[in-house]
Amino acid sequence: MNKSLLLASLFAAVALTACGKKEEAPAPAPAPVAAPAPAPAPVAEAASEAASAVGAAADAAASAVGAAADAAASAVGAAASAVGK
């Protein structure tokens, strides 16, 4: 009796579980990717101009750092003179 009750419960649990499952829809296929077009000549020119601008900006930044260092050194010198008085 116990085995048949256990078997009937197991069968009912499997049946209820199977009825509750729903199939998932398959994922949509990815869209085909087009090959990128070759870069036109103006892009190459723009890249060259951008590289030149970066170089100029780096030079300007270096000179600004030098000027700031000089100003800081002058300020330290002036502070040392003021303290010494």
C-alpha cells in the first residue's frame, strides 16, 4: 500500500510538472552584418590633421607646465623672502 501510494504520488508530481512546462520560443536569427566600406580619402586627411592637432596640443601643454613650474618657483622664492624679513 505504501509503495503504491508513493508511486502514485510520484506519477502525479511528474504529470503536473510536465503539464506546467512551456516551450520557449527560439531566439531570432541575428541580422546579417554588412562588410564595412573602405575608408574614403577625406577620412585619411582628417586623421592626419587630427594627429597634427594632437601634437600641437602636446607642445602647448608642455610649455604650460614649464610656465607653471617657473611661476611656482618664483612664488616659493617670494615666500622665502617674506619669511626671512
